[in-house]
Amino acid sequence: MKLFYTDADLERNEGKRKAIKDTLSELRDTIPWTRFLPILQKTFRGKSPKAPGGRPAFPLELMMKVLVLQRVYNLSDAQMEYQILDRNSFRDFLGLGVDSRVPDEKTIWYYRNELAKKKADVQLFAAFDAFLMEKGGYVKEGVIVDASFIEVPRSKPTKEENQSHEQKQQKQEGEAPASEQEPSASPRERQLDYDAKWTKKNSKSYFGYKDHVKVDAGSKFITKYVVTPANIHDSPVLHQLLEPARDKGQAVYADKGYTSWDNDFAIRGLGMKSRIMKKAVRNAPLTEKDKEWNQSISKIRARVEHVFGYIEIAMNRMYLRAKGLMRITFTTGLMNLVYNLLRYTTLQRARSA
């Protein structure tokens, strides 16, 4: 065992490390990062340092990559800063050297929060969606709609805390009486998420939100998403996911949760084909023909489970540390975008092989 390592030893090991193609190096080299720059520049246009003579801002493309990297591994801001300092692979992905300045956790929070306030997730998602269309990434063999829970740290505001929050909301909207004083928030209240809701599925309770997605059945790319509190039922959101100009003529695959006359009527009204699984009701069990119909749909509809499975397992579960519908919507949108980036990288690797 060597007690001392020479520069030649370090160079040899570094050369071996860089020769191994990992997910991050493929992501760095495959994705057209400049596509996102116009959106980032528009969001941060006019932003100046708080005081003269401060350090220059980090490049926008670098910060975009930091936020993507954070979603790949679902890391907190503090852990993101530490891992960039600690991991060579993270610095290689970001194009940083050992002696480069690294964004701290407050800087990461600031950039993400500014993008969330501008609802930039929709624009960033659309930018890569346009790129996929140009490259012919969508197979258009039908679309699948489904939803998955996004859990957040559990909390249950008391009646008094809810009233206090409502008073603040009314005052912000100009509805509160002028004589009413704004109640001060306690440290506990500042940690509560008033937008998140409780719901139950299969006797299991969930607290948080839902990520409603529409997936291209052939390529498994997410083409649209809607984020709601967890207690919103899947069925009414279907109308927000369908896009007549884009999806016309395709079949819509969905599970029994979307079964309704309204949804069938809406799908056919958009020139699409309804492929929603049939649901048994009281005094009307499923026939053998209905069961065969459901089985044929399940084979295709199950592809959306691959999407959620990848996000939950490879991207470290659908558990987010953000608070409030605005921030959760941005973070979820970024998570869906990152899934598409990784999916594109996987398909490119398969084609080259």
C-alpha cells in the first residue's frame, strides 16, 4: 500500500474517471443548455447587486445546471452546496475547477425563488418541449394521463393559525378593514404549509400535492403537467391536460379514476379517442367484455408507471422540501423537465449504441 501518491498517480486515476461515461457527463454533453438562456435572461434582467463592489453574479447557465443537478438527486440547498464542493463529478458537470467559486445555499435558494415567482418552470419546460418536437422525439401513439402524490413535511395548522393566515391573505388583497392589525407570525406558523392538503388512498394518508401529467405513450416523455393540492380529484384535471391542436386524433389512456360521461364527451369533442378503463358500479358489475377492454388498455396505460417509478426511485422519490403552491409548482415543473432531460439522454445513448 502506497503511503504517498505522485502527480502521475493522480493524473492516471483522473483520466480513468473521465473515461467512464456516467449519467452526468452524458447529460452535460447531450442537452442543448443554451435553449434555456433567453428565459433565464428575461427573468433576471435588471437584477443588480445589493451593494457596489460585490462579487459578480454566477452565470445563468451555471445556475440552471445547479438547479437541474439538485432535482436529479433531490438535495436540499445546503447539501447541494456541500456536494458541489465534495464531488468531482458535480464540478465536471457544472464546468467548475477545484479552485472555482461555488454557489452557496442562499444563492441557490435565491435563483430558484426568483424563477418560481415568474412561473418560469412553464417556459423552461416549453423550451425543451419545442426542442423535442424539432428532433421528432414524440412518437404520437396516444397519450396517457395520470397523477402521483408529491409529499411534503407534514403539518396541521390549528383553527387559530388558519384564521391568522386568512387575515393576512385578505390584507394582501385589500379586503381587510384598515383598522385591523396584521397578526404577527410565530416561528411555527412560518413553517406551516397552508396550501398542502390531506387525502387518503387505499387506506393510506398523504399530505401535500399532486403532479398530474400527460405522457406521450410511445416515447414516455411528459408533454404537459398540472400541480394541485393532494385533495383534488384526478378526473376534473383531465380537461387542463388535453391540447386539441397537439393531441387531435390520438387516443387518451387513463385509469378508472377518470371514468365519467363528461370526460368521454370532452375527449370525443376534441377529436380524440377515449381509452378510459371501465369501472364497476353498484348493481352493475363489469362484464367479460369490459374486463377485456380494461386489460387491453392497462398494457399501454402502465407505461406512465415507468415514468413515476423513475422519478421516485432514480430521482430519490417524490418528496419535496419546498412550501406553498407557487414553489411546489415550480419545483415539480423542474422535476418533470429533468425527467425529460434524462429520458432524452437515455434514448440518445440507446440510438448511438
